[in-house]
Amino acid sequence: MKKVISILLVTGLSLSSWGAVYARKASGNWSTLTQWQDNATGSYITSTVLPGSSDTAVINNSMIVALNTDATVSLCQIVNNANSGMLNVSSTNMLTVSSLQVGANSTGTGTLNQTAGTVFAATTTVGRATGAPGTYNLTGGTFNMNGTLTINSTGLFDLNGGVLSNSYSGANRTIGGTGIFRMSSGAIIINGTPATNLFIVSVATFDMTGGEIVTEKQFQLGTATASAVFNLGGTGRVFADSFSALSSSKMNFQGTNSALYLGGQNQRSAITAAAASGRIQIDGTNVLDSSFFVYENVNVAGKDWTKITVFNPTTVQLPPVDATTLNGKVLCGYQAWFTAAGDYGSNTRWIHWARNHAMPAGTNLTIEMYPDLSEYADDELFATTMTKGGQPAMLYSGTRYKTVRRHVRWMQEYGIDGAFVQRFVVTQAGADTSYKNHMLNALKNFQTGCEEYGRVFAVMYDVSAMAATSSWWSVITNDWTMLVDSGIVGSDRYLKHNGKPVVGIWGFGFKTDPHGPDDPAVALASINWFKTGAPAQYRATVFGGVPGQWRTRDGDSFTASGWTGVYHAFDVVSPWTVGRYNSNSGADTWKTSRIVPDIADTQSAGIGYCPVIWPGFSWYNLNAGPKNEIKRDGGNFYWRQAHNAISAGATNMIYIAMFDEVDEATAIYKTAPTAAQTPDQGYWLTLDADGYSLPSDWYLRLAFETGRMLRKETALTATRPSNPGPFSTVHGTALSWLNTHQLITDGAEVADAEDPDGDGFKTWQEYLAGTDPTNAASLFRMTGISFSNGAAVVSWYGTAGGSAAPWSMYVSTNLSGGWTLAASNSIPRNPVNGTNRWVDSSATNKQIRFYRPAVFGP
């Protein structure tokens, strides 16, 4: 990065009292007198002097002028009539001008090409609102913008080299107008006083794909009356003391190689504020979540900066889950309802973490389990008043893209096919626009995660707390049409079944508390609207979350006979079982009295059946219930339900309640194993509560085995696995090997796809080869070919430190011909020193042969 210490200071420029007008009458050098004419005498005559400091110089009538001498004029107009005009600055000379106009009048085209030298202008205008197009091409030299650069709608300033700078540092500097500023190389260097001076970019479009902008001033995008779009892409870098965006201006980050540097360390608040107000974009899409960015404290040219770049995750390309059917799926419910003070906009609430949305303090908690936050980044976490080991205890927010993305990645890693993202109708019906935006943003983030990790998603409308006389139905239909029209439902990861997108409705038929309609005719009409009554683009397959005793219409269900028709109208029914039994024996009774006859009923009715299984239940903090009310028993309770559902004949799909609901302790995602991982204040239900020592991902691992058992990839067993998977990545890399090399910091699949030592081999490739993924000198490589006893001895390096799979060998007699597999999975590894050998007894030292050792993964 270059820093200008001093540049030319010119005084005495005036914007008024222009003297004579000098117009070119021929192309050529600026210094050629006979090619200028002036009107000093009232009419144009051949000039006897060059234009001076109080004069106007006009280049039009298709003239091309080269600046070959230092020149000072009051006004320089490059074309002021219907013809073109061009000024070329390609020598070391300097043009000093009070007002520079490129494309000044009429319809003529004005062009200034600068490849060297200096142009010093107090004010510059490129193009006009209508009429004359103007272009300033700066590829070398210095353009000194001493005041305002205005690019009108017909104007283009193209910076592809050289420097745009300012002389006087004690005032604001503005690049404005309705035109385009394009920067692919070179530098903009604007000096000033950060506390009082602004560098304002209010030009309609600023496209930056390379070069550097360095300003000591505050970088302001737009003004109160003018909006700008600043596209920061390519390798462009912007260094500024601070950043702000006004009006409807947008800072649009394009790609991951460009960067914004803000003066000082930990300067995140500017991006957070701009994102919350809708003024930050990534590739043209508004992002309200500042965790889409990576913040690094760096030192450049002896100064501390916060480097801000677009988050560029390692994408693991795996076969995506089939999104055309519910069959064969293990799905979870996903709440995403958590917020934290400062996570978006002016939010101060801790929704779903603490009572009355107050700061969590241990005495006001509404959650029962503490998330395992060891994989979360700093910009995903928010400090509470609780402590943990003397430090503030943290919690996450569902607004953060990185957080939601991580949850989807866990689903991929542990074989969970996707989730129903909850849409609470009571929230959508309320006046809290901010929280509604939060829930929509969380849904979009989940969609993005599914598109990256090949999972599936669908929305589920929960009508809890909605009275029969409320607006619940219009809220659902308005929201659904919005989701369809906005393209969310059109995602290739949105779950479909029987040729239509799936929509979940949870709560119809529950007799306790308001759950939407209490008239079965109204409920039936609602289901049928989705199935056949809506316009074609809004029709859906309807998945019903129904009472556990739906079939017999007793217990938790309405008893009126009309409800049977409602339940049978769903394309799939999913009876709610949380809290309906509390032990293995209770789960066994539920299987025989409910699941088995339920499946027979649904088969007779021609609809699908999706059982609900759950790990345990407790809501001491939320509802003053007993602590650890329905024990998890180390996963035995969960596993009995999974076995019962599948053995009863529910072999198509399973719904796990829930992925992230720590409120009622039904969450299966990573939570604190012991009290040592929880805050010092408050009651916490940890995974060791029932006397088992378990890792934080234990229930994700059981979900993995549930999917295998559902798909008949493993035997149906009532005994909970003692060591559930996954044991390896999709490439076959053992997780134990990854842990040995301490590589799992952002998930096993991510680690497997990276190249930590930079030797050109992915981690999974190093595992197969048996090389060290953290040592660039440890390579899978040929070490020699020798001849012994009339045979070729081929040797190569690759130990059994990773995979123990035997080697194979390909042989060819020329590099343009085909390879022959001479040994297939038959060459043992040498685990002692890593030098492997294979003898080719058919080779002689008079033959040319090429060898390629190989190892095959799963």
C-alpha cells in the first residue's frame, strides 16, 4: 500500500472571471499557437498566445490535442458542440484548471486519456445529465481532485492505473453524480483528518474490481439526498478510517478476494449497523447478518486495521438428499427462534433464552440445556451476565448465517436429511415486524445451508396460541404465497412429495389451548385449499402434526366425528408424542396401542404416516416443572422409540422432535455434557444427568444410526448402539485419525476437504496415502525404480498411518497409451518406514515402462 506524504499545492484558482475563449482549429500539440484561435477581439482569430490562467480552452470539432507543455487555464471544455473532442495527457507535463468539463455540451463525445503527467482540477464534470457523453480514462500519472468530481448520467470515469488524489486535506472530497466510476487498477489516495473530514462516494454506480482506495477521512457512501451502489469485487481493497452508508446506498461485496479495511482493531460495528439497516449486500442480495463476513485484525504499513472480507466457507460436495420425496427421510423440527441483544438492528431482546426477553442471568432462564459453543466463532456469540470460569457466558443468535449454516452442516455430517423450519402463526400475526424479519432471515439462512450441504427443508405452520376466531388462516395463506412468490419454495432443496412442495400444519385437532380451528369443517377446507383449491402454483402436499390420540379421537384430540375426515385429509399424518409416555415400557405400550393400529388406519385411508420420536423432556426453568422430568437415560429412551417406530412398520419416514429446542430439553444438537461446560449460574440439564458419560454430539450420533436402521443399512435392534457412528467421513477418513492430527475445528467433512499443510493433497487423500496432513514434506511420491534379478523393483512412500487399504499398481509402456491394472488391491503396506515396494517380474532393463501406484477409497 502506498501513502502519499505530499503532493503539489496550487493556489490562486478562480471559478469565475473567465477571460478569452480559445478554441482549437486543428489537431496537434497543445503548445502549437497556430492551432488555437481566440475571441479576445470579439471574433475568432488565430491566437498569438496560448490560453492562460483566466481563459477558457475548448477542444471540439473532432480535434485531438496532446498536452506537451505545462498549461494553466480557468476552464477546459473537451467538446461543447455536436462533434467530438479529445485531450491526451501522455507526457510528464501538468494541466492545471479551475473547472474541467469532459463532455460539456450538446451531443458531442468528449474524451480525456491520461497515461502520464498530472491533471489538477478544482472541480471536474464528466458527461451531462442528457446529451454529450464524456469519458475520463486514467491509466497512468496523477489526477488531482481538489474538490468535487461529478460524473453525470452520460459520464464514465475509468481508473485502470495511475493515481487519483487530493491536495488540500482539510475539506470533504466527493465523487458524485448519476454516472459510473469504474476502477480496475491504480489507486485513489485521499488525505484528511478523520475526525472532521469525509470522503464521500455518492456516484450512482462505483464498480471496483482491483486497485486500492486509501483515505484518512471517514468513508461515507451516499448522502442524505443521493444513493450510491459501491460494488467491491475482484482484488479491490479499500482502506478508510471508518465507514457509513446513507439514504438507500448499498455496499455490495462481490466475491471473497476483495476487502474493506477500517482503521483500528475489532471495527465491526460499522458493518453491523449498515447490515441491520439493509445497506450491505453480497453479490447484489441484502444481508442483515454481519456474520456473513470475516473480521481479521491486521497491520498494514505500520497501522492497525480490521480487515473485512466475505465469509468463504469450505464447501463439501456430496450427493444431495433426494428432495422429491418424504420417503426414507429422517427429519427434525428446527425452531431458529433465538435472538440476542445486538444481533440485528436495534434489537435488545433475548427471545427464548430468558423470561421477558431480558438478559439471561441464571435466575430468569427459560432454557434447560446449554448449547455446546466450542465450534462457534466470536462473531456468532453474545455475552450474558452469567459467567463461566470467570468469563462471560455466551449464547448464540438464530440470526447469524454462520450459526444456521453450522446446524445444517451437522445435519449433513450426522446423516439427518433435513428439517421442518417452524413458522409460528402467532408470530406472523403479530405487530413485531422486527422479529418477523428475524424468522424470515433464519429461514433464508437455512435454505442457503441446505443448498450448500445438500439437505432438504420445508416450512411447518404452528397454530398454537391462535384462537379459532383469529386471523390464523389469512396469516398462513398470505405467508405461504409470499414464500412461493419470493422463490424460497422454488429452491431445489425445498422438500417435495407426490410432485408438490410439502407444507406442514401443526396443531389441528388439539383440544387443549387455542390451536386454530375448533370446527372440523373449517380445518378441512383449509387443508383442501392447499391440495386443490389454491391457484396451481400454491398447491402443496400437506403434512399434518396431529394429536397423539387422533385416530380414536380421545385424550388430546377433539372428539367430534368430523375430525376423522380432517385427519384423513392430510397427505401425511404425524402424531405428536412428546410427553405422552415417560419410560421404555410406556413407549412399548404406545407402539402396540397406537403406532401399529395407526399405520393400519393410514394405509386403509391411503395416506402417509410419520412417527415422532424424542430424546427426553424437562422444563423446570420454563414452567417450574420437575427437574429432568422425563429422563433421557443415556439415549436408551430415544432408541427404544426409534426401534419401536420402525419395527411397527413405519419404514418410510421419521420426525425427530426437536433439533434445537433447549427450552423443553428435547434438543438433539450439541449440548453441554457436564456441569463444567455450563454457566456457573442457573439450573442446567446436562448429558450426564442420568449417570452416563457422553460426548456433546451423542444424540446426533444416535440420529445417524436411526437413519441407517430406517433405510435397512444396519440390523433392526432394540439395543441402543454402544458406540454410534459416524466413524468416518464420506471419503472414508477415520474421525479418530482426524482427531489425532487435531484437524476437526469446523466439522469433520470440512476438515476432510481442506489442505492444511498446503502440499496439494486434500486431507482425505493424505489419509488414503498414509501421509501426514500437517507436514508438507510428508508426500505420497515415487522414490525409485531399480533392477534386481532381471525384474523391476518399484518403490514409493506412503505408510499405514491412515488407511490400511492395500496398494494397487498401474503399468504403461508409453504415456499416450492406456494404463494396465497390474496389481489390484494386493500390495501390502509397509507400516515400519513407509517405503513400499512392488516387483514387476515381466520388466527388463531394456524396456520403457511407467508405473503409477494407487489406493482406492470407499
